[in-house]
Amino acid sequence: MEKLKIFISGFIQVFLVVLNTYFISKDNVVGIIICSFGISYFWSHNVKKVAFGTEADRIIYAAGAMTGGVLGYFIGNILNSI
């Protein structure tokens, strides 16, 4: 369960960064506000988990971040077509 939490932490962090980039490109201030807050909030929790974690924790976090980046890209494309 702890490894899943680390994966989800990485996922959320990068997912929000990708969505924030989308919102910036579309001048969506509300989206920017929400994502920017979320990025900083989740980052403040992620630092301790990853910095003091094992090498496996770092790999799991990175895999979550990678997945979040890809899903954020696809969600951004969906939002762009609406």
C-alpha cells in the first residue's frame, strides 16, 4: 500500500504540472490557480517521501510521474477539443 501511495504522489504531481501548462496556454486563470496550488501542496508532501525513501521508492515515484505526464497530455487534448 505504501508503494501505491508513492506512485500516486508522483502521478498527481506531474499530472497537475501538465494540466497547468495547458491552462497557461489557454489563459485559463481559474485552472492555473487550482493547479498551481495543487502542485505546491502535493510537492510539499512528496519531498520527504522521496528524499528519504529507497531507490525503489524513487523508481516508483518516477513511474507515477511518467504516467501522470502522459495522462495529463491526453486530458489536455480532450479539453482542447471541447
